[in-house]
Amino acid sequence: MPRREFPRKVRAAAFLRANGACEKCGARLKVGEGEVDHVLPDALGGEPVLSNAKVLCRPCHAAKSADDVRRVRKSDRQRDRHIGAIRPACTIKSRGFPKAERRREPGEKERQLRALRERQHERQG
Ligand SMILES: [Zn+2]
């Protein structure tokens, strides 16, 4: 599926909403500096609509895009694993940890309960 860019009207509305500043870090943008970002990436089903658009400065957009690439790759891997295109990695069989008996001091549980109740009481007022 081809990438769906934001229509001109949506871009214009996004820039008006941003009012000359990056919508993430608030940096002032000069004319032509802002970039319209897909909040939810196009590859993950993000629609090219105003609610999915954010005007970002170049550094914010670069960071966001790098993150998006990771998210899209992960989603691709999950889909491929789900449809059986990739085999799950071999799992390591281990004996696990021995079930150790935890020794409680007499009255320990009561003390913990009392401390918990006191904390809840402090929070309420
Ligand atoms: Zn920014």
C-alpha cells in the first residue's frame, strides 16, 4: 500500500494549530522549518487526518521517526510470527529455581498488614 501523506488542507490546519512552534518541545519554527508528523505511523494504520498530525521541529521529528521505524519493524515481526512466517526462537530449557521455603518470623504478617493500613490511612487524610 502506498504511503498516504497528509492532504494540503490538513497540513495547513496543523500549521495553524501549531502557531509557529513545535508541538512537542515548543521550539519556535521559522517559515518552512516545521514538519508534519504522523502521530500513529501510516504503516501502523494512522490516518492522514488532523487528529493524527503534529507539527514538529526537525530534531523532534528525527527522534520520532527513528522510534516509529522501530515500532513498525516490531509490528512486522509480530505479524510474521503470528502467521507462521518465522519460527519462534528456540527456548532455553532450564531446571528453574529451587522452591525455597520462606521463613516468617512470628507476627511478621500482622506487622506488614498494620503498616499497610497506616499508609492507606495517611493517604486518606
Ligand atoms: Zn521540537
